[in-house]
Amino acid sequence: MRCTYLILVAIAMLIVLGCSDSSDLEKARQEAKTAAAEVEKLRTEFELAKLKAERELADAKAKQAASEADADTSKAALGFIGMRDLPAVRQPGPEWTPQELLAAYFNAPSWLHRVPLVKDCERVKPLMKSHYGTARIKPMEFEVLRLAPESAEIGNTLTATVKLATDTTDYMIFRSAEGYRVDWESSREKWLAAEEARFREAHGLVNASVHAKLVKQGQSGNFPELTFEFTNHSDAYLANATIEVTAFGKSGRYLQKGLCFVRDLPPGKSTFESITLVQIAPSDLKTWNMKMSQVSIQTSSGGTESADKYFELKEIGNTSAEWGKKGKKKKGAGSLISVFGLRHGVVRVGERFGRTLVSQ
């Protein structure tokens, strides 16, 4: 805004200085007056926009503060059946039992109401926000089936096996000097593991893998071509999988990458796919490794589900034996296998192990 004003003033001065007679001078004055009015109009619009932005920011902060205040786990805020005698505090005190803590947790009307009930609540709060997002948390019925042990010393954790309407899972309860708290992070790992197990069972993905067996080393034009037999070792219908081969030359020098796609492969069935490694001389190719990604399965309803983390790519035989030995496999040689896995709730896709594997 300031720059625009200075430019317009400079133009007006040049117009005035360049005038040679009174008529030109009057015209220049009018033009300068018009320019000044335009600058004042722009300044007014800027101030109005600034005030509007400040009001919107203040409103947003007020709404956030109201939302945080509403998350108070006081007796008035909770009002749970069977919890009439809970003390009116933001966080549960040392006198709360694990059962009372879980009652407050499962009867919370939002995830924000759960925050004061968890271990390291300030640090964990952003993780909970990311996990729940805009999902609505409603009070739910529950039953504590078992506590092991029934109580814990300060600094120790007990396991509460809880039956909910949809499933049964374990919650980790940590005892601090301030009282019992839900160990939300450790409990979440168990929820994710349980969800993964249910998904595997429901979709035929227990020990799911795709086996890759090299059946031909040839050429396509002037470039090396690898033909693999891919077999679906799962009880799921494999809708799609992307196979990437990374080629290396002498002394492990990177050469090129190539892709192929495995599609519409029923359980137990095989298909043959070729990968041409362009811009590589056949004599330069010494070894390669393989990686699988973008795996999806077809569900019973006809849709598809992502299944990256449930499948493992296994190479059968010494498929990355040195190129140019006319099919003879180097004893003990193998390729690096990329695996999809779930580690502590984080999917690590295409992880490359730092050693040579010989698959059985």
C-alpha cells in the first residue's frame, strides 16, 4: 500500500514538472488530485480489511477457548451414571480407582474430555487430535473384564481388559504420583494391532505374500529384460500391486529402475510379467533388488481396499544372480527384499534391509 502511494505521488510530480503552460499545469493538478483520491480509497480499503481480519482472529481464539473450557472433567461436565461422587477437578486425583478412571474415559462426550485422563496429557494431546480428527466421540457402554494386577505401585502399569460394544481390547493404566492415568500411546498400539488382526482375518490376509520367481533373463531390443512369475499367496483377491526393480552394475553402481504391474490375481494363482530396463547395456547389469507398493485387494462388496502393510514380497530362488552367466545362479547370492510392515502403529513401506536375503 505504501509503495503504491509513493509511485502515484512520483507520477503526479513528474506530470507537474513537465508542464509548459497553465492549461497543462491545471490538467496535471487534476490528475494528481485524482491519484491522491485513489490512494486514499486504497488505504481505507486496506484498513477495513485489516480490521475484519483482526475480528475474525479474535472470534476464532474465543471459540477455541470456549471449546477448551468445555472439556473440563468436573462433576457438572461429566454427570455420568454411577459417577455422582466424582470430585469436581480438572484431572482425576489419587483417590480414583482404575474402574472410575475408565468410567470417566468411556463416558467422555468428546476426545477433549479424555485429555486430562491420560498420561502425559499435554504432550499426548496433539497426538490425540491427529488420531481423532473431527470424529465424534460418544459415551459408550463398557465392562472391565479383568485387571492385571488389580492395583499398581507408583510408576508401574496395569492392564485392563475391557469389553466394548464392538470388541474386546486391552487398555494400559499407568499410576503416577497424581493417580491413575490411561496410557493412551501404549493402548493405541494395542488397538492398532487388534484392528490389523481383524482386518487380516476378515480379508484373508493372514501371512499374505506375493512370490516372485525369475523365469527368464533375456533382451528386448538392445536392453535387458527380466520375466518373473508372480504368485498370490493369500486368501484375498489381489487387485493391484506395483513391482519396482532397481538395477545395479559392477561394485553396486546404480543403473536404472523398471516397473511392472500385477493385476486381477485370484488367491493361489500366478501370472507372468516382464520388466525391461531401458538405457542399460545387457553386459552392465550385474544384480538388482525388488520392491512392491500400491497393493490393493478386492473386497466381497466389489470395492477395493489398500493392503500395502499386509503383504510381503518374497523372491523365490537366487533371482538376482549375476547377469551374463547364462542362467547359472551364483551360490548364496540373493536380492534385497522389500517388506511392508507395521511397527508401533507406523507403516514402513518398502523398507530395504541392509543385507542379502535368500528366500525359501
